[in-house]
Amino acid sequence: MTESTRLDQIIAETLNLSPGEIEQAAYGETPSWDSVAHLLLMNAIEERLGVTLSGEDVSSMTDYMSIQQVLTERYDVSVDD
């Protein structure tokens, strides 16, 4: 399973989204992505992708693209399909 597929699965499971909703999901705009869900999502990413996110990164990871960007640029996690 690629990292992107795992990332998609983490987001879908944590936020209870269908695969078609993942890329448009955004903190505060997606009904299931509130402050508690954000912390749960960041925790799931850490546990399942084996990274430890900084507070700054947790705050900046507010949509699908920013999550991919931070994981790729700062944690060397491949998110390409």
C-alpha cells in the first residue's frame, strides 16, 4: 500500500468521509472535521505513518493538500500514488 493510499485511508476513517470527499476536506469546512477530529487525525497520522508532528505542523495541516505537502517536505513521507 502506498503512503498516499494509507493517508487517504487515515483521513477517510478518521473523518468518516467517502473516497470522493477526501481531497476537498478542510478543517472547519467539512462538518466532521472539528477541533477534536483534527487532533484525532493528527494522532492517527503520527501513529500510522510513523512520524512525530511539530505543533506548528499540526496547526498548518488544515486540508488534504497541506497535509500532503507537510508530510512530503518535512517528514520525507512519499504521498505519490
